[in-house]
Amino acid sequence: MSRIKEFNLPDLGEGLTEGEILGWLVKVGDTIELNQPIVEVETAKAAVEIPAKWAGQVHAIFHPEGTTVEVGTPIIAIDTDPGAGPVESSTTGAPAGDLPTPSAASLAAVEVAPAEGAVEPGLIGGPAPGGRTAVLVGYGPRTTTAKRRPRKGGVPAQATAAPVTPVPAPVTPVAAPVAPAVNGNGRALAGAVLAKPPVRKLAKDLGVDLGTLTGSGPSGSITREDVQRAAAPAAAEPLTVTASQTAAASFGADREQRIPVKGVRKLTAENMSRSAFTAPHVTEFLTVDVTRTMKALDRLRGRREWRDVRVSPLLLVAKAVLLAVQRHPMVNSTWAGDEIVVKEYVNLGIAAATERGLIVPNVKDAGRLTLRELADALTDLVQTAKAGKTSPADMSGGTLTITNVGVFGVDTGTPILPPGESAILAFGAVRQMPWVHKGKVKPRMVTTLGLSFDHRIIDGELGSKFLRDIGDFLADPEAALLAWT
């Protein structure tokens, strides 16, 4: 059996046929372990890290960063027995920047792995119990810590991916020293700190060293807010960072900039065009006095058991939508040509503007969650999307969506339906405005809701009642909870 094994880009699931290599986490000559992340690939839905299928030494890398590669194409060759001596192969002598392409002549000794997706499916799994780490099915759990590239405006990564630079063969393997356990900042793990398991998980996901933080919770315990401030001290609102804000425009001599349409932005354009021209959209608007909602949120924040939970108006908007669906289940449905499929479960999507473009991850079966569980799920969704680690599974299967345009200071909009969904709610900015309350004009907290729906499924009466119920809940959430549940 050949010791040099060629690893193909695996089937990433969800009908995806290609991916762009964002960055190599290893270089030629590196000694790697089984399931160690070796490359970060961006698909049309998410950026994922692909783990090594074999332990050994990197023999050759076939594609530089920025290359779009089709599923099933060889991307790397691994020497699974580097201690057996040098390997005769023309691939290892290629100069830097001129990466070799695999061929029968140059890789006669290479054993080609079975096509990913056939024997070993490469579908990205959903969130594992207790975490959101995406691991390719069939590759097993990770046994090493990922080497991540620094994120723009984020926390320093453990190590910067080395450039793709093949080195001449033979390569004498060197046993890697055993490094002490480290966290996302590359710091040695500290002693015991006061933090709840969800907070520890959040810190791990964001690469924050709990040992460096001063807790603001009871008895000096570390809260979610402490971790979030450490991860992004300048961020006032989540999910509001876009490429146009993080990178200055680069214009040519003709004073024009050309941006390739690919990845998430390409998929978004295709989906929005298809939705706009296949589903007859109708949009209705409702302006609501949400003063009581804002007071209810303040009371909620003051409760001891909610002090380490992120509580925002979006939480009660989401709860209002979920309760309104129970009263009007047809809203949570899909047009399937000769039938309408009504869903008993609600996979609640939250539209998020990220550096990679617009994505819509969803909270699975959100209607079954308590208010506290819903708050935790929304926080995890936000932080995962902000970190650019939302998996394709978390963006699939949505049934109803909320887009929070209010974080941009916008009153509302006419959102386009995500494909396969029949309704989407735009939640606008909450502003203090003059409002007639109990016969007198008073300053009140007011917002405007915009509901777009598929008129093939939802007629004007149903859409209006659904939107009105959401508005009634936000006008007096505590009374609605007592009356509706």
C-alpha cells in the first residue's frame, strides 16, 4: 500500500459542488495528526475547516489560497509513513508560488482516497451536544487544536496559517514537541475561574482566555457580557459588520472597483432573484407602541437568573412571532407546487450581515424553547455568525425569518422571502416618538414592523391578523403571555 495518500476536497453537503480555499493551516513538511484541521474552505453557505484524514507529513499542496476547487479534486498529499525515508516525486521540488498539479506521472506512488461522499459522506453535521463545532462526518472528533488565522477586528488567533511553500525532498521527520494545553489565545490554561458552562463554551468559541478576565457577576463570576466585551470591545451591536466597513475601497485608474461575486454573496443573489420572481410578495406595515416591551426587558434584566444573559428587544420579537405562529400555523409553511406543506416546528431564521455577506442561520424547533432557552440560542447564533463559524446545517431548513434592520437605525423595509419560506418579518429601530396614549400626546418608545409574505399561501386577512398579533404582543407582552399561553 502506498504511503503517499492524496486527499480530495470532500462533499460538503447541501448540494454544494465547489469551495474556495481561504487559507492553509499547514505547509509542506509539517507533521500533522489525524483529524487536525488542515485547510479552511469557503462554500456558498459557510466557511468550514476540513480535518486531516490521515496522520503523517504534508507531502504536497496542490492549490494556493484563493483558488476555487471542485468537490472530488485533490488538494493535498500526505506521507503517512515519513520515517520510511525519502519519496521520489517531482511534486516536492516545485518552487514556491508554482504549486504542482496532480498527475499519474508525478504522483505514481500516490494512493487516491475513495471519493468523499460515496463511502465516507462529507455532509457537515449540525451542532454537536454542548457545542457548535462543525466536523466532517466520517472523520471523527478533533484531536488537536485548530490553527486559525487572525480575524479582522477580532481576537488574535493561535497561529497564522503558513504560506504554501513546497520544500525539496527528502524531508526528515522531526518529532513535534508536546505543547501544553492552550486556549484560543495560545495562553496556558489557568486555574479554576467562576463561570457557568455556557459562558465557558462561549469563551472557547470566541478564543477568549477566561483567566485574563475580571468577572462582573455574583461573587466575581464571569458573565456572557464579560466575554463578549473581551472578544469585541468596540462592537456596539452584533452582526452589523460588512465588508464595506472593514476594508477601504481599492479603485483602479478608471476610478472603478470590480468585486468578484462568489461564495455567500453569489448564493444570496441567486436565492433573492429566484424568490423575487417566483413568489408573489406582499408587504404590510404596522407601527407599534413598544414602551411596555422595553420596560418588561428592563425587569427581566434585573432578575438574578437573567443577569448573565443577553436580553434585547429581538428576544421578545422572536417570542411574539413564535406565539403568533401557534395562532396562525399556515404562516409557517412552504409552497410545493401542487400542495402546501405546513410545518408544526418553527426553525426561526435570523438574518445576519457578516463580513462574508448576508447569511440566515436558524434556531431549530424554536417554538419548543422556553424564553431563557430562546435567549441562549439567539446569543449563540449571533456569536457563531459573528465569528464566521456558522455551519451549513445551521443555515438550512429555515421555516420563518426575522431581519433586524433596526440595528442599522432603519425604521423598516420590504424584505424578500428566503426561498422555501412564506413569511419574513422586518423589525425596525425602536425610537422615542410623540404618541397618543390614554388621550394625551406623550413620548413613547415606538417601532415599525414590516411583514412580507407569499400571496399564494397567505392572503391579506391571514397576513394582517398575524402581523396584528405580533404587534399586540409587543404592545403588552406580559398580558399577551397570560392570555395566549
